Amino acid sequence: MNGDRQVKDDTLRADIELTRQELAGTVDALVAKTDVKRRVGERAHQVKDKVDEASTQAVELVRRKPVPVAAVGAGVAALVVALLLLLRRGR
């Protein structure tokens, strides 16, 4: 009888410890979600990394194919100028 009680006590203590660990993890997750300043900083860092990567790729593209990129850039510039002229005429 006494051995069964000891097993039950040990099992209960193990369950309590597991519940404490799970609760601590939940509390940590909630604290992380409410730390807006840290989350904004993390997101800004992610965006910066993506912009850095995109700019590196763009530079590499220009280095590999400068003439087609320049032609596209000139085409976009001409389109912008044409749109601005059309908008001015409409006034």
C-alpha cells in the first residue's frame, strides 16, 4: 500500500513539474507577443535584410546585362515623362 502511495506522489509531482514548465513556456510566449518594441525591431530587421538582398540582386543584374537594364530604365523614364505631359495637358 505504501509503495502505491509513493508512486502516486511521484507521478503527481512529475505532473506538477511538467505543468509548471508548460505554464512558464506559455507565459514567455505571451510576454514576447506583448513586447511591441522588440517585435517592430525584428520586423524592421527582416525588411532591411530583404531590401539588402534585392538591391544586391539588382546590382548584379546591371553588372551582367547593363544594356537591357538601361533600355528598360529609359523606357520607364519616357513613360513617366509622357504621363506627366498628358496630365498637364488635361488641366
